[in-house]
Amino acid sequence: MNFLQQALDYIFTAGNWTGKAGLGARIIEHLQYTGVAVAVSVLIAVPIGLAIGHTGRGSFLVVTAVNALRALPTLGVLLLAVLLWGLGLLPPTVALTLLAVPPLLAGTYSGIANVDPKITDAARAMGMSGRQVLTRVELPNALPLILGGLRTATLQVVATATVAAYASLGGLGRYLIDGIKIRQFYLALVGALMVTALALLLDGLLAMVVWASLPGTGRLRRRLPQPLLDDEVRLDAGQSGRTPDYNPGGPSPTVEGW
Amino acid sequence: MHYLFTHLDSAWSLTLIHLRLSLVPVLLGLLIAVPVGALVWRHVMLRRLTTLAASIIFTIPSLALFVVLPLIIPTRILDEANVIIALTLYTTALLVRAVPEALDAVPAHVRDAAAAVGYTRIGQLLKVELPLSIPVLTAGLRVVAVTNISMVAVGSVIGIGGLGTWFTEGYQSDKSDQIVAGIVAIFVLAVIIDVLILLAGRLITPWARKTKAAA
């Protein structure tokens, strides 16, 4: 408990937060590694997941890629990248991106692929083009799973960004690595506590975003039309015999109106 | 890659350490998570608490846990036990959520049939519901095993890393060949374990194949 006391003293001393190697700067570095890596993996994984989930072609590829990337040890990739390209933002970005792609790809792909086919069929039957089905029906319905993937990815990247410090880079891992190196274990504990706090904070925020994105709840209050197609199908089924007002020329008024 | 073939001896001994560090936690986690998961399955509050605790454990970064554990429990700071306990916690956290979900997925008519032929509640759980949840559990085990194998390598930063030792050694002596050898060895190990768990899962659920063939 002595270590804990020392570590908390360190964290709650204002002087340790400022300066080039202060807690503030380390947190910003840590968030920078995390932000860049997650952004790059979103740009890679989400389009691929959308395309494969929408067309249904190449599902085997997703499963294989996800499993293979998961087996790749991040520390090895990071250290190799540093040896090859030197210090800088590139090595942690490459290593952490490879870590973040599997959960994002899995989330996006299964989100899109698991949208009830009744809903997409109805959307197609109403005359939506392939792209409209994807952006207005599949994407909003898949959003919770996609954001769930984003949550997992962010969590893993925040936690793993600590190893960047081993390669003489910055981030909160510095406290962990340096603390062990100079055998001042309370410093290592400072790093451990700060990374855990940061991870819990980001995870809580993203959990709220996932909750807000559940389709049909209106929690996001988006301007995008809410595709409550299953409700309409149910409505129509209850009024059999009646043809709904339907203008084949323009977009379906009921969908736009929601 | 050349490094791997010229150092097969040390590769083998490091692989054994690596397997011990990553798979002992999988076994321990399974032994803890299945009973706990089955116990909390029917209790809404207990289940919520377990899920919450599991999510919090999962948020703690592995490297942080490797370092913090010896301060909480009486192990030495650079001890293998720290890695094994930390990974056991992660494995348990992941599986303890998967077990109730797997049990949920057992169809109601199967439950009714089991009750109708006279299974007690415990008998039903042990002989009907748990066996039927094996495929979901196997999927969870594969993820955990592969993740553990790649997480053990991180332990090399604190001096306990199995094949990950090649990363830190290679980095310090500027030998990218050694790092590549380590990546390849860990990757191959993860794929082999993944396939073995998949096959084991199929082997102990012969009925899954039969129903697929019938359908």
C-alpha cells in the first residue's frame, strides 16, 4: 500500500502535470497515438466491412483476416517498425492500426450482414437503390455493432499504446517502462493507474455513444431519415387489402417523413 | 527468418514457456468461468454485477496489470505468476460473459424436452444445456487463446515474455531478423492453437455435424 500512497501523491502533485515530460504532455501523446491509429483503422476497416457485408462476397476473407491480424503480436510489429523507419509517429500508428482493424472490421461486417433481410428486401421493394439501402437502411441498423467494434478497438489501442514507450517513444507507458527500469515501482504504478483511468473514461464515453446509436430510439436525433421500415411493414400487414399511397416517381413519402 | 532456423533450440524452449504462460490461464479461466457463469445465469442482479466486473477488468491494460499485481498480491515483481494471474483474469472476464449468453441460446423446446424426460435442474444444466453451449464457448476460447498468445509477448518488456524475448533482444541489438523470427513464430503458434481448439470443439460435439448433414 506504500507504493499506492506514493503513486497517488505523485498524481495529485500539480507540478508533475506540467512540462515536456509531465503527465499532461504524456496523456496528450497517448491520446495522439490512440486517435491517429483508430482513425486510420476506421478508414481502412469500415469501407471494407460495408462493402463485404453489403454484397455478401468475400465473407471468408473477413474471418481469415480478422483471425490472422489478431494473432500478430503488436510489440514485435512496433519494434520492427522502429528499427526499419526510426522513431516518430509512423511505427506506433502502423502497429496499433493492425491491432484496431480486427474488431472494427468484425463489427462493421457482422453489423451489416446481420441486418434482417426482411428490412433490406422491403427497402429494395420500395425502389431504393443499392447505395440507398446501404446508407439509409443497413448503416443505421448496423451502427450499434459498428460503434461496438470502435469501442473494443479504442480500448485495446489505449491499453497497448503503453508499449510504445519501450521503443523510446512517449505516452503514458513512459512511467511504466521507466519505473521498472530504475526500479521505482511507484512510478510504474502511476503509469498503470493513469492508463487504466484513461481507458475506463474512453470506454464509458463510447458505451454512451453505442447506447445513443440504437436504431429507432431517436437518441441521436439525426437529421437523417429514420428507416423504421419494420414498423411500416407491420402496419401494412395489419391493414391487408388496402394499397398504401405510393408514388413510384419520387422517394417514398413515409420514409422521408420520419 | 534466417534467425528462426539457426536458433531452433532456443525457439523450442521459448515456445514451451510461451505456451505455458498463455494456455495455463485459458484452462484456469475456463475452470472459473463455466461454474460462475452457470451460477449467475438465472439471477438477473448477479449476472449484471458479473458483467460489470468483467468489463472493468477488461479495461485494465495488460502491461499495467503485470506491474500492479505484485503490489496487491504477494508475488515478486518479475515473476511468471504475475503474467499467468493477469491473463487468467482476462480469460475469466471474457468467458464469464460468454457462458450465460451461450446458455441463453439453448432453444426453449430443447429445455422443455429435457424437463419432460425427467432431468432435474442440475442434471439438465450439466447434461443438456452446457454441452449444447460448447460451440459458442469454443468460439470464445479461440479468441482468448489467440489474444493471450500475442499478449504474453508484451510481458517481455518486464522480462517474462516467452518468444517475445526475441523482440526485446532483437530491438536492443538492432537485429530486425530476430524480431521477424519472433513475429513469425508467435503467429504460427497462434494459428496452430486456434485450429486445435476448433478441431477439439468439433470432436466433442459430434451431434452438430450430424444435424448439419441431416439438414
